[in-house]
Amino acid sequence: MPELPEVETIRRDIDKEFVNKKIKKVDVTGARSVRRHRTSKDFVAKVEGRKLVGTRRRGKYLILKLDNGDVLVAHLGMSGQLLRVNPKEPIHKHTHVVLYFAGAPQLRFVDPRTFGELFVTTPERLEQEVPELAHLGFDPLDDQMAWTRFAEMLVSRHAKLKPLLMDQRFVAGIGNMYADEILFTAGLRPDRSSDELTPQEIRRLFRAMIETLQEAIKHRGSSLADEQYRDLFGDIGEFQHLHNVYDRDGAPCPRCRSTITRAKANGRSSFFCPRCQI
């Protein structure tokens, strides 16, 4: 599933390519992708003729602001893609929604596994539609926070570090992949307890979180072997080539040359160095 860097990369591209453009037509061929609406026609009626006037991100959700005050919300699920496409290009068989913009390329929603979705709501109703947004934790990119405040939050929780980093109620947008990369950079084991870290370790973790996410965005996110994550232009990300531990079990640690280990907990794999992550 795309995490914060991938969603933020797409948001920035949409902001550059489609803001202040009018949506002149909408085609929906996959009703499941607009399933929050009573019918596909209801979704089309709320989007067609509107101008896209701004973008924002909340965790892993894209919020596209429309000129009448409504918001078009996109969640990519496991395999969703938002693609800027020349109208002359053939329609991919897993394309479920197409937005036609006046004087601009199309924005197509492609989703082979159909776990993603698009829907229109008002800013006031957004958290009712997506209850998890009402309890979203701090955003490590958008929210200004001192490391000392992060330390207070961390030590107040008695939890293992990796599940805590992935808890959207604690911090928004981090999933399995980036949690492993952040913990490696910080030199901390995924099963360390949050209330047992030293001040130095907390500062290291805070810095690693910010720097890892920023570096991933700089390299336009991570595309794994299935290459399901694509940016707005249909290109794969580049940050996977810079992964230190994720999906690299058996490979040498780039820091100490020990062997990277894979461990499973709660159905998820964790990748870490057993020597230099303590």
C-alpha cells in the first residue's frame, strides 16, 4: 500500500498539473471505485463541471478541493494509481474513473484490486465519512513539532516501536516499509519499547523519521517488485534502490556488514540488522 511519500509525491504533481483546471466530463466504469455514492451518476454529478482549486494530504488520503467547497477524496488502497494521461492513449482495462479536464490531459484512476476509492463530500462531513481521520496522529511532514514534544508522546506509550510508528492514531502516513527504514536509520530494533529509550535515542528516531520520509519524496517514493506504485506520470519510484533493510533479508547490512534479518509478528514481516540496531 502506498505510504506517505508516495501519496505526497502524487499530491504535489496533481497540484502542479491540474489545479485551476475545470473538470468538463467524468466517466465511471467501475462502480466499486465510487462505492460510497448511491450510484455512479451521483458521483459524476458532484464532480462534473467543477474546477479543482487546491490539494492537501491527510495521512494516506488525498484531498482535492473543488470550487464549490466540496472535496474529492482519493484513497489508493493496495494497487490504486492516479495517472496523467494523454487522451489519445488507450484506456487500460483496470481504469475505473476518468476525469476529463478542459485544455489538459486526463486524470485516470486505475486500480486492479479495487480496494481504492474516490468520493465527494464536504469538509465538515469528511471525518464522518472516514472516521480514522478524526483520530489521525501528527503528520511528520506538515506538523511543526519539537523533538521534546515527540519524546513526551513516545514515553507516554508503552508500546513496541514498529507497531507504534505504524499506528495512524500516533503518527500519520507511515506503514510497514518506511517504519523498517526509519528504525534502521535510527539504529533501533523494531521491538524496543517506546518508554525505555534514552533522550539521545529519541532524538535519533525523530530525526530519522523526518529525514527518511523527505528523502523518499525526493526520490519520488518506492516501487516494489510488482511496480504497482506509479507516480502521476506512470513512472516507478526510485527510493527502493536506496532501501537499507526492507525486503533485503540475507543481504549484508550497509552499515556493519552483518546479515539483515527478517522476522514476522502479527502477520507482518520486519527487516532489521540484529547487530547495529539495538
